[in-house]
Amino acid sequence: MSLKDVRVLDYHRDRQNVWLRVEQVLKGPSCPTCRTRAWVKDRPEVSYIDLPVYGKSMRLIWRKHRLTCPNPACAATTWMNTDPRIAPVKGYMTTRAAKWATKQVGTGRTVKEVAHELGCDWHTINDTVTRYGAALLKADRQRVNRTCAIGLDETSFVRLKRHHTSFVTTVCDVENHQIIDIVPSRNYIDVAHFLTDQPKQWKERIEFGTLDMSPTYRAVFNVILPKVTQVVDHFHVIKLANNTLDQVRRRVQQDQLHHRGRKNDPLFKIRRTLLVGQDKLSEKTSERLTCLLTLGDPNGEVAITYRIKERLREFYDQTNMESARELLDELITACRKASMPAEVQKLGATLKTWHPQILAYHHAHHSNGITEAMNNLIKRVKRVGYGFRNFNNYRTRVLLYAGKPHWRTLDSITIP
């Protein structure tokens, strides 16, 4: 021990554990109420889990002092001396072991693995990580105060009943690729309340807000951050076009052959090829696609939808804002024609509704793909933890792993 005013009383080692007894040196203890010199009533010993040494589990035995006030007129009776440098109050681990365990679990190790290394149970490590992790996230304000672009996206939390899943909202810093926080639901009130509670300076710094085509998140930005430029992620726009193309292909398949796709059906053979960009197809594959469309799509509905999807991909290849605007307007007008398939008309209506947010991609060049990537990290935490039911534990573990906290701040945190 290298702590001032702490001395080692005894050291013992057996085949399984290492035991170290220490005592705090008291210099004129006084009553916290009347300042009278206190008396030592007794010296109970408390065992704490410490960092392993020599490949063995270590236990720190702290010989504490229970003090009492000799002044009969004083309201204070007895109290125990504390020292957060050694261990916090109502803790089962030493301070140094608790901080070490928090960093280990926060960087991706399982609670069970760390508990096995320290020679203690799962609940001790989990409670400690939750306690110190929450203190670190609260103290590390620099982590969330430096962004000008945020993203909102939903992710599943826990399946409560059959066919019912609880969702949470990920608030992501898309500029610095880290998670800012997790909101315990995806409804408007909770997400808006979270943004409202943020400091005014932080909200004024936000310039861009990325999202998928969610009316809830759009309403949140409109009301809470009205000056923010909203950007719809291009991945979700292309995905919407691909889904429309697949819907048209399935309907045409049913209309022509009156059954679902089978392996020898022309449209079923090219179901995956249709989703690939035309510029990525070889000459042989392009010829095969044209031939099978001719066989399975006599009215050209699938072919028309395929060309619309490709034109939407061209929209994202534009480097000039005006040319991108003209292309998007042209595409929306074409989709909304009465002669188009019903699925394509619905796609055109959606593109028109989200026209400003889709076009803003060429101005902001921010993507909600960063938030989607953070959701993959969240899923890794869930797999390591074999699922979560307690939201506070879930939030702490996710932010420690994907929130990029400044781990040096943990060294300066004191939990009394």
C-alpha cells in the first residue's frame, strides 16, 4: 500500500488467496458535531476484494475504527471512519479494484470473466461497474459537448412478450462516431424531453440532424431543434426503393403465374440481381437480366421500377446541388404518374414528403450510417451480456463500450 496514513499490519498467502491487513492511522479524531476529541470504541475488520497478485485472488482486510463521542450532551453516538482512497462506503471492492473492473467490462470483457479473475461473484462486479460507470459518465461532460451533428435511431431493447418488443432510442454523435446517450423509449415525448434537458449551448451548436424516415424523430427535430438541417440517410432511401422493386416483382409473379416464386421462374431467378447496382453488373449478367425480364415481365412493370431505382442511385452520385435537385424532382414527377404501378406511386409520395431531408444530403454529407454502426456495437454488448432487462445497467454498459468515455477521468473520481 502506498497510501498516506495507511499502514500494513499483516500479510498472509495460502494456495488460493492472498490476505493483506491494513489500518488507517488516526491523528486526533474529533466528533463531527461538537468537535470534541473522539474515542475509539472498537476496531471491526471488513474484507474487500482487491486486484489479484501472483496469479491469486487477493483480499484486503481493513481494520476500521468505530468512534464514539465522550460528550454526554452531544447528539452523536457512534460512527465509523471512512477513507474513499481504500474503499467506498457500502462497497465490496477496493477503490482500485473497482476502477480496474469498470474499465475491463467497459472495454468489452464479460462480467463473468472479470468476476472469475478477481475470485468473486457476478453481482459484485456488475453492481460495482454500474456504480462507477454511472459516476464516470456523469463526470465526463467533455464527451458530449463537442459535436455539431447528431443522429437518432431506434434499436430493440428487450422482448417483453411474444410479438412485443421494447425499443429504445440511440442518440449518436455522427461527427465523432460515438454514442451520446440512450433514451428508454422511441416515442416523441421521451426523446423530446431528453433533448430539451440538454444545455442551451449544446443545442445551439447542433447544425445537422440525421435520421431514417421516421415521423417521430422528424417531429422531435422540428419542435426542439427547429434550426437544425435534417438529413435522411441515403441507405434507407435506397432500401425503400429496393423494397418497392421487390414488391412489384412479387405482385407481377403472382399475376403471371398465380403462385409464389419458384426456382425456375424468370423473376425469381433474378430477385437478387435486381437489387444490385447496374454499374456493378458484368456484361453477361446484364444480358441475363434483360432476357429474364422479357420472359417474366411482359408489361414492363418490374423493368420500370428497376430503372427508377437506378435513377435514385444516380441522384446520390451527383456532385452539384442544382443537378441533384432537378434529378430528384424529375424522379418524383415520374413516380407519381397515374400510369405507374401503385407501389411506385407510393414511393413517389414518400420521396415528395421527405424531399427537403433527402436533398439535404448533398449539403451536409452526413449519414445516419454512423448511428447504424453504433447499433451494431450495442448488439455486441447485448450478446456479451446475454441480454438485459434492467435499463440502467444496459445504458451504462453501452455508453462505456460505445460512448468513448475518457478513462483518465475515472482515476480522479471519488465515491464516498
